[in-house]
Amino acid sequence: MAGISLHTVTNQPPPLAGYDLFTADRALVEAVERHTPDALLDEVRGELSTLGRAGGSAQVQEWATQANEQPPRLRSHDRYGHRIDEVEFHPAWHRLLGKGVSAGLTGAWTRPAGHVRRAAGFLLWTQVEAGTCCPLSMTHAAVPALRTDPALAAVWEPRLTSTVYDQELRPAADKPGALFGMGMTEKQGGSDVRANTTLARPLAEEGTYALTGHKWFCSAPMSDGFLVLAQAPGGLTCFLVPRVLDDGTRNVFLLQRLKDKLGNRSNASAEVEFDGTWARRVGEEGRGVRTIMGMVAATRLDCALGSAGLMRQAVAQAVHHCGHREAFGGPLVDKPLMRNVLADLALESEAATALSMRLAAAYDDGGERERAFLRLAVPAAKYWIAKRCAPVVVEAAECLGGNGYVEESGLPRLVRESPLNSVWEGAGNVQALDALRALRREPAALDACLTEIGQAHGADHRLDRAVKGLFTELADLEGVEGRARRLVERLALVLQGSLLVRHAPPEVADAFCASRLGGDHGGTFGTLPGGLDLAPVVERARPVA
């Protein structure tokens, strides 16, 4: 040791920066290639690689750190005492959000293969800073709800799908691009939105109302417009609340406080009060839930995509660290037990990516069977993928040892973010019950899912046996509510298994079916059975910096 400085740093991995998030993710690249028409493939690959290089750059990673270290602040009044109800963000937040908008992450509805390319981009951008993905998701998802009113859609859709980010609060007609938020839940009801008490009083102009009430969670409160639910004379109804009225005056939008959240700290979530707030009805009175369900379905898919993105980044960090860190005489990645852990995590990440991207492709197809498929597969995927996110991210952080517990590693931010998508847009029980509702009321939804699963029939005996187990569960729906989670979990797993058996490398499909469907797996990660070829599974997950 003579001549070596005490401060010489050895056996530490280099930063995972200066690489392309997209091309380094083999599972995502293959999913994009699988679901994109050949004529568009070069264009889509180039677009996603550009976004991936930006997301993998040291500069953008620094912006993400800044946005989290300096979270948004509520400015209720200006210096003179005038109520302004604004949210102040660090400049890094605006840079990140602007890049997401310019990359087309709100423009799926207007481009060929729009949902696949946008879903892949959303999965990538979640890895950079998930907080900015909330307004991107809300804005994207507002389009199907607004399309129930062609006049409203004509005004707002070109701005919501724009690639121009304009952070100023101005009338929508004066803006090249706009963002949307959402306010459904209230203090007394939560997910039971039919218990909402916000009132909508009709005004003289047809379709306009004055709202009075309090929203417990309002997503992206700095947005230009919001879709909200309120009780009109004809029942629960969907409304559009613009932040600024056509004459340039501010609508009554009283921000009471910003939520102090576990994670997602760069993003603002607020409590907001309406007191004579001007609103425009969207859809018919009394059909608010039906009107807004198109938005909810789209944001639920984003919850699955976001969780898949968080898992991918956590696994990439773990494999990168273990590929460079040496212990007990060699690289950690070559140690059999660590390889087992990393491969197990990589399986979960790839399965989440494959299923999420398959759902995005169903949106692009738009056919009757694919719409039926989405009706059941979206809540099942959202339930399962979001549930798996937190344990994957926590285990990945442990792969870094004490380094993974230090903020500078970035893993603690992923850990805090990891439970989020399981709660947003309906927690686990809501998703499971929604899937049951589809099973009972829409036979075409189950038929579409079984047709998808059946494409892998005979390819793996463990998958075939798991499908038979699913049939047994489905044959007895008496008292099924108490075991709804079990049923939805099985459905999600066989969907993932079918996709991997058909499209993933044999060693990935073999390990997934053996552990997730064959029952040869312990209660924690790193308990894959012996005899599997795990080295290529880990290598496939390695990010190439």
C-alpha cells in the first residue's frame, strides 16, 4: 500500500451517465420493433434514441436532482395581498417538463403508431424524473374525455397534443400548447367518487355551471385546465375547469395547500377549493363517471408504464454497479447468488415492459377485440405491475449495499417513488374489483384476454398448467370478491408468461415460467431454481454506458 494516497478511490463503479436509455434496454427496443409498422420503424427508433440520449445524459440527470432538492412552493398571494394561487417550480422542473412535451409525450392520439412510440417514451422519461410524468400523463389522457364534446375537443386537443411547452397562465386561445390536470377525489369519498359533494349550479349559458366544493387531490395544479367531477341537478357530471377564462381573468381556483408526499416530490399535488368557479360541462349530466373513464383508463396504463420504467432504472443501476464492483475475489455480477438476484429482478422488469407495451399497441390498433382486451387487461396489468414495483426497487437498492441507501446514488428517490402508481388512479382493491366487473359484464373482454394468452398454447407446459389454474378460478365466481386479488394476479402472470414465451429469449421465458408459473420460487428475489441459464438474463439487462 506504500505510495497510495488515503483518498485514492478504487473499486467504485463509474456513474451510469452518458448513455442511451432506449438502445440500452433490449426488452423495450424489441417491444417497439414488435409493435411498430415497418415503414415507421426507423423514424420511431430515431425519435426514442434521441429522447434516450437526453435522459441518459449527466446534464438532464442533474436537472432531475435539482427538481427534487427544490420542490414546488405554493404562492397563494402576491406581495400586495392579491390572491394569485400559483405554484412556483425550480427552473430544472420546467426544462424537464418541456423536454417531455417536445418529445411528443402528450401527442399519442394524433400520430401513426402514436401510443407505442409515446408509451416507450413515457417509460424512458419516468426513469429520468417521474414527477414530470404526472402532468404529461394527465394531458395525454384528457383527450378521450374531451372528444365526447367535439366543440371542446376542437379548442383544446390541438394544444394538449402540441410539442410546445408554454408555462404561462393565459387563455387557451392564446397558447400554442397547454397542460391538463384532474380533480376527482374528495375528503369524504376517496376512490368512491359517487360520494362527491362538490355542487354544480347551472348558469344562464347552455352547458356552463358554477362549482362549489373542495377537492382533496388535484393533480398538476399549475395546469391550464382540469377535468373534475361534481354533482349537477342530473347527477354526477364531468366538467372542464379552465385556469384562465377567455377574457384573461383568473378563474376561482383556490389552492389551499400542497401535499407533503412520500415521493414524487418534484411534482405538485394540491387541495383546491371551488367557490363559484366557472366550468363547462363535458358529456351529459349524470354520466360523469362514464365520461371520465377514458381518461382513467389511459392514466392507469401510464401507471403500469411508469412502474415498468422505475423497475427498469433500478435494475439497470443494480446490474451496472455489480458489473463494476469487486468483492470476494471477483466482480459481484459473476457471483452465483448475486447473479440469481439480478436475474430475478430482470425477469420482473422485462415482463412489466412486455405487458405494458402490448397494451399500448392495443390502443393503436383500435379494433373492437383490442378494445375489449384493454377493458380487462388494463386493470389487471396496472394492479400487478404497480404492486411489483416497490419490492423490485428496494431489492435493487440493496444490491448497491450502503451506497444504495445514500441519496446521491439516486436509488432512494426511486424507492420513495415506487409505491406511487399502486395508489394513483385507483389502489389495488379498486383495480381488482374493476377487473371483476369486466369479467361479469363484458364476456368479450375475457375472450380477448384468453385469445391473447392462447397464442402461446403448447409452447411451455408450466404456462399451460397455469392457464388451466386460471380457468379453475374463473369457473367459480361465487364469493369471488374476497379472492379478487388472487384472480387478477393469475391473469396478469399468464398474460406476461404468454408474451415472454412468444417473444423473449428462451432463457428469459424459461426462468419466468419456472419461477412465476411453475411455483419453483421463494418468497424473496434471488430464489430462482437451479439449472437455469441466468448469465444471459443478467447480461440482457445490463445498460451499455
